[in-house]
Amino acid sequence: MESGKIAASPCKFERAFEMEILRVCSYHRRDFDLAVTGTNSRDHDQVRSSLLRSINTTSSGLGRFQILPLEIVYEICFLLDIQSLLNLRHVNRRAHQIVRTTLGYKATITHALEALCVILRTKIASWFTLSDLFKVLCTKDCYFCGSFSGFIFLPSFTRCCFSCIREDSLPPLLISSVVKSRFKSSQVCLYSLVPTIRSLPGIYSMDEVVRKKRTQIIPAEFISTLSLREANERARVAQPKEKALLRYMVTTALPYLDIKSGGVQNGICCRGCQIALERALRSSGAQSNSCALRDKVYSYEEFMEHFRECREAQNLWMFSNHGVDVDNVSEFVRPGGWFKTRDVIMSFDRIADN
Ligand SMILES: [Zn+2]
Ligand SMILES: [Zn+2]
């Protein structure tokens, strides 16, 4: 037997074993995804195949761009903002073909279409390039705290985690109407100077607050550079609860793409830690870090490290007959987290349709 084959088999076996442990002992927090901005995922498969459709053409040209070497055309596409790049795609079949083969396009459409739809609908697409989005897609950890992250902070196209969204660790935000009066020129001018998010109707935060109207949201850091009285203006932003909602309106779920392996991760939590919390609440009471442990989001690799130390997760694995019996699932884990109203998922789809 060749030595290469001897080395490959245990590694493959270990990987399969790990995937079984992940299937039994971890789950994805869907409640976190639904607490931030999103779109109706039912439409995405059709849009994705249309955006990835290959068109062979020799009849169409690129007009004046035709004289440029193809490398330069690709370089221009790479530097175009997302909105312009997608507009270019509609020019003709040749432009469609060029855009489709631009660096990062295929991976972004395949793995980040939901985020891309949010970026287009919140009108932030003209502020960033496709390569900006691709870079965030291939970034694993939260820019603000270093934990594994499954979200993007749209005003700066930065990786962020749910903990940073919930705990107010993101850069401050303002409602644009608050600073509008400070501008002598029109509000259109403000939007051309500052990345502005036009929030989507939806259900936001873990409290499931419904917002049917759209709000213009801007990062406070840009306003301070424009010499506005930032502190005074920030104080005028409604109630703390309303202010907290802004963070959920300017973030959306974005998976992590490991460019080397091609693997995609959304982040997982530990079922064992949820069982431990439920048991503690039924008896003497939970420890102070029990909720934080339950809510901690891991990458696959981080979870396997946690599994080696989490007794409840190990018990779950053993009592499941090593992955054979997985029926005994916590009521919290089954829907993918905590939902105040059980029909929130349906409501989310209905509001996203409007
Ligand atoms: Zn973070
Ligand atoms: Zn655990």
C-alpha cells in the first residue's frame, strides 16, 4: 500500500467523525439571523441562477471600451461600485459575460446573494465595490472583538458578530433627519457625502420589534468630520431602545467563505450548553456566564475545541448513541433559538415581500 493512502484514510475518517459530532451537538442560531436586516430567501435561488447564467457571445461589443486590453476592462470592473457593476451587466451580452467573469463575482453571488440583495435594497451599493464585499466574505472574525462572526456591518463593510450588535460595540449611528437641519444644502447632498443606509421594513432585535417604515441611517463618525455638533445631535436620537434598533437595521447575515478549502460557515452554537442552562434554571439557578456560553457562536474548529471541554455536549454525543438517536432535542434548539412569537418567521417573510 502506498504511504500516501495510509496517511489520508485516518484524516478522512477523523473529518467524517467531526462532522457527525457537529451535526448532533451544534446548531445554527436562526433567531440571530432574523433579528437583523434580511430579505425573503425564497426568491434567491432563481435570482442566483440568473446572475450566474453563462452567455456565449461574439456578436456584441463594448463600444469605446472595445479598444482597451481585456485586463484593463476587468480592472475597471473590479474597481466599479456594486451598483454600477450590476448596471453594466445589463448593457449587452458581452458586458454580461465580462461582469460574470470578474474576480470574486461568482463566489459572491454563490455565497453572499442574500447580503447582496440587502446591500442593493438599502441603497448602500454605490459606496462599495464587489471586491470589498468579497474581502468581507473571506474574513472570518469580527473586526471589533475578534470572535467568529456571521454578520456584516453595512456602513463600513466590516465583519461583526451578533454579540457586538447586541452589546452596542459597533460604531455609533444617527438617523439622518436628526442632522438634516444642520445642512444648508439639500439632503440629496448629504447622501452623496456620507454612506447612508435606507433601512428595510422588517422585524428587528431579539425583542422582535416591527418597523414598517424605512429610515435613513448614517454613521456618526462621518458627521463629526463635517464639523457638526455630534454630541448634541446624538442626544436627540429618540429613546435608547429606538437607538439600539438602528444597529440591527444596518447589519445583515453573511457567511464566512474559506477561500482555500471552499468551505462555507454560518457559525454554530453548542446544544450541550443550552441543555446545561435549562437544567440549571430548573434547579438551583444558572451561573452568571451560562447565557453567554449558550449564545457563543463558534467556527467548526472552535466548536471542536469547545466540545473537548463541554461535558454536556459530550453527554449529548454519548446518549445519542454516537449520532444514531437525535430525536431528543431541546425546544429552544429545534427552531434555531428563541422566538418571542412563534410565527415570527412567517411574519418576516410577509413583511419582506412588501
Ligand atoms: Zn464582535
Ligand atoms: Zn457546550
